[in-house]
Amino acid sequence: MESNSEIINADDETSSTLNDDSSKLYTNSAEFISSEENEDTRSELKFDPVLESEEEKSKRLEIEEALKDGDSALETWRRLALGKYGLVNDDLRRQVWPLLLNVDPDPSEKAPLLAELSQHSEYSQVVLDVNRSLKRFPPGIPYKQRVALQDQLTVLILRVIMKYPHLRYYQGYHDVAITFLLVVGETVAFRIMERLSTDHLRECMEPTMEKTSYTLTYIYPILQREDKDLYEFMDSATVGTMFALPWYLTWFGHSLNQYRDVVRLYDYFLASPPLMPLYVAASLVIDRRQDVFDVGCDMASIHCLLSQIPDNLDFESILQRASNLYKKYPPSKLEKDVKNRVQKELEQRRKDEQRIRRRLDKNRAAWVKMRHYLPNWLLLHYRNKYGLLFATATLLVGLYAYLRATETGFSLFKQGPWNI
């Protein structure tokens, strides 16, 4: 089996060109967590300790030797991060993650105080998201330490978007930032988020989600080439790409329940080209192909299934498949198919809008025709909610009277109460 480390370098990735008529499925990233407006509805992130296997111990010793060798090149760190078990533990990640991105933080640089950032336009939204993220912090930490981490997370996010005013904060950005804060600390986390925000996550930080929507479309050409039956099944169900939006925006950090899975994927993505999360998404869908078939060809059922990622997935095999998919179908080979699919979706959307408009016009014409047969007293206040209520009640009473009148031996003028 080929190694993940043989993946194409990030420098070889051809940047995607946005089609002017690209799909406008998402106006902002808040859609994928719209159900979390008041609280964090995700399950608690599990920080369960895992015993180190013999293979992991061997990998750890290899990384430690590479760290002792001051001449280790970037390709060495990429190979180790992409390979099985990644960087093994957070102590090693704390040292290797900055090397993967070639960031060299200045320890003398002081972070601003939270109070100094409170006037920023995104301050309230960032604080709201951070306060909803309690389940993503390690359990059992003292209250004061947790509050300090929350303040550091808020400062970390605001520092980046203040330094780069053209970048827009999106809900889910904090899921990425919190992972780096927990592993490498505030100073290094700022440099890492600064680098990622101007590179890997740049499209996600546009004023609208047009580019992100366009980029997510790459998932389907990958599926079409690798698993045609699965592609046709999902395409027939019109599943779309919404299920993968949080995966892409947060590097799966929003969707996974095991901390060890989150940091393992971050090892992989830090050593990969920017579009690699889409190949991991396609690989994950392929891994769950039988589950998809089992729920039936229904958009809502498939979306619900894929939105919940089980804890027992073999991510090493998923990542291995993703690496192979990237080598077989690099973005440059998929670009034409992506443009065609986006254009097709746009044309279908226009047809649907026209059909709805024609139906509304037809209904409007029917109402205009019907109102000629209604008495003026009924139409006098039809725009008023009380008038509408009165009209509805009148119709219901009339209908009831008609039904009772058709009963054998019943008369509207018969004495005695109505049994309603």
C-alpha cells in the first residue's frame, strides 16, 4: 500500500478559478450551525487517554530523533505528519506543527488585552461563539483556567481579523482556533491561525460563501470517478454538499467527538494542500457507502446520516484513501467538471424559480377571479388579521351548517341545542 507521505506537495496544487455564475447556496457560514444560536448542541468532546501501541512508540521515537537532528527538512515533517498515527501525541505536535507551516513566533510579542478589542464589530459574535464552546474544552479543568482559555481564544481570533481587515470571521473559525490554542498555546496559535487564514482558510473568510460553495462541489467529481454507483445514488437524491460544509470550514473539528481524531486530522491537513479536506470528505463518504445505500435514496435521510460521524471509523484508512484520491484526481483534472456541475445546478435553480413564479401567478389569477363571487363585507378587511380570522370562522360555520343540514331529518330551525 502506498504511503500517505507520497502525496503531491501543496505547491503543486492548481488554484481553482471561481465561475462567475457559481452556486449561491450559502450566504454565510452560520447556516451549518443555525440550530446552535443559543447553545452548543454538539456532544462533549472526549479526551479519553489512549495507551500507546508498539507501532506508535516506534513512530514517536522516530519523530524525537528527527527533532534532535537540527537539519531535518520540511519534507521530513510532512512525511511524519501524513504517515500512520501522524505525530502521535501533543508534546510532539507542539514542536512539529510550527515547523510544518514554517512559522517562527516572537516570544517577546505581547497579545493585546481583551478589553482593548471590545470595540471591534465582530467582538460580540466571537464572544458568543466562544461561550458556546464549553464542550470543546478538556473536562475537569478549574473554572479560572477555563475562563482564561476562553479569553485567550477570543483574543486570538480577534487579533487575526484585526490584522487582516479584508478577512471575515465565520462561525466555525473558533473550532479551528481552539484546537491550536489547546495544543501549542496562545503565542504560537496566533502565528498558525494567521498563516492558515491567509492560505488554507482564505476562501472561507470571504464576505460571502460563494467560493466555498463552489469549492465544495469538487466532492462530486471525485465520487463520480471513484465510485459511480454511490455518485449516481447521491446525485439522484439531490443530497448536495451542505453535509460537508462544517467538515471543510472547521477541518472536521466541529463534527468529531474524539479529540484524538481531531488532532490526527490536523496533523494530516497541516502537511497537505488546501483542498485536501474535500478529498477526506469524499473518502469518508465512500467509507460509509453501505450506510448511505441502506437509508434509501432520500435527501434528508442521507444528509442526516452523513452529518453524524461515528466514533468507530478507521481514520487511518480514510486518510490513506484520500491521499490516493488526490494523486489520481488532482484539482486541476476536476476543474472542468466542477464548472459544468455548478452551471447545471444554476440552470436548474433558475428553472425551479420560474416554475414557482408561474404557479404563484396562476394562484394569484385564481384569487382575483374568486373574489368576484365573495360578498364585499367578507373582503372589506381581508388584509387585517382579525378580518381574516372572522372570514375563516364564517366559512367554517357555514360548512358545518351545510353538513348538518344534509343529515336525515335535520332542520336548521329545529329547536334544541347543537352538539358541536
